[in-house]
Amino acid sequence: MSWNHRILAHNEGDEIYLEIHEVYYDENGLPNGYTSNPTTIGGEDVKSINWTLNKVLECTKKPILYYGEKFPQEYEN
């Protein structure tokens, strides 16, 4: 199973807010799960923090997915 960072659209009432989560993929490359808490930036050293920051930046180039019942549908803003 693979994973990457993705932006997920959370729906709270009439409001939508975006957070970055780790998203997991099945053997066919389709999203099939995500972390319940958003990603935090931390690490053992500056090099590992830079690695995470670069991976987080990559997710801004991918479609936003819904969090919750609509996952893994794409969110269109």
C-alpha cells in the first residue's frame, strides 16, 4: 500500500475548510483511506522537516478530495 499527502475538504454545516492528510491507496492506485488527523510538520532534524515540506507542497498540485462520507470524490471549489 502506498500513501502521499493530499488536501481534503472538510464539510462542517455550510462551511468547507481544507486540511492536509496522509491518504492511502489500494493496489490499483485508488484512494481507500486517510489519517483522521491532519498532517503535522516535524522530524528528527531539519533535513526530515524539509522532506515533509516538499511532499506537502506536491499535494497542492493534485485534486482536492472530500473528507468523510464523500471520500474519495474530488472536491470542486
